[in-house]
Amino acid sequence: MPTRRDFLGLVLLGGTSFAFTQAAAAGPARLALSDDEWRRRLTPSRFAILREAGTEPAFTSSLLHEQRAGRFVCAGCGAALFSSRTKYDSGTGWPSFWAPIGRSVRTSRDTSLGMVRTAVACTRCEGHLGHIFDDGPKPTGLRYCINGLALVFVPGRA
């Protein structure tokens, strides 16, 4: 469940979900802040995930079973990342999607924890979101396994 701090953070970042949706579709302008600025804007848990590539414990996200129509936006910058239309229950314990919205996310090689994975980050603020795997459903066959604390759900048009 989004907190008052989440809401205020999105307001302070300057916009509505509509503005962020339009920015994501057009290739959002990069948002670069110092660690101190990010610490002021994010809760400690969100900072650990978005800025330090942390992972929340499985099955703890309030967004895991979110089924309403809407968009999942970056908890760091508000960019629209995933539509509820691409969300599915992967059984892994994290919100999962088979595709992002447009070019809202980027990927990179992650060799932490002694394994090779593909990390997923927000294109706008470069916040760490989670990882992508090739065991998802059709039509893409991909599973974007995303930390719920990296997202804020905005109900409405998916």
C-alpha cells in the first residue's frame, strides 16, 4: 500500500502519472540526483533497493496480489514502467510482468551473488528494479521479476 511519504515524494518530483506516462512514451529525460538527495526522497528500504540494488524478501510486497487496472510507476521518479495488463502471478514471491511499457526500463549484466543475471533498471532515474528471466508466459516468454518497493501502483487506465 503506498504511504503518504510515497505520495508526497511523487508530488515533489513534479507531476502526475499522466505527465510521467507521456514522458516515458517519448523517452523520459534523465533524472540524476546525489545520494543525499535520493536519501531525502526515499524511505531507507526503497533507497536500499533502488540505489543499492537490494532485494526485498519474497512474498512481502503489498503489490504482489494487486489486480486492479492501472500502472506501476517507479517509486524513485514516477516514470510509468509496467501496465497491469502485463502483470501475472509467477509464484516467485515478487510482482512479475511479461513486458514493460515502451522503453521505460533498461537491462544490464549482473554478476553479483556468484551468478550471472540480467538486472532491470528504470531508464529515467536508473533505479534498480529487479531482474529479468526467460521463463515467463507468452507472448514474450519473459519474466520481469520486480521488487514491489521499487514500484508505486497508480489505479486507473492500464
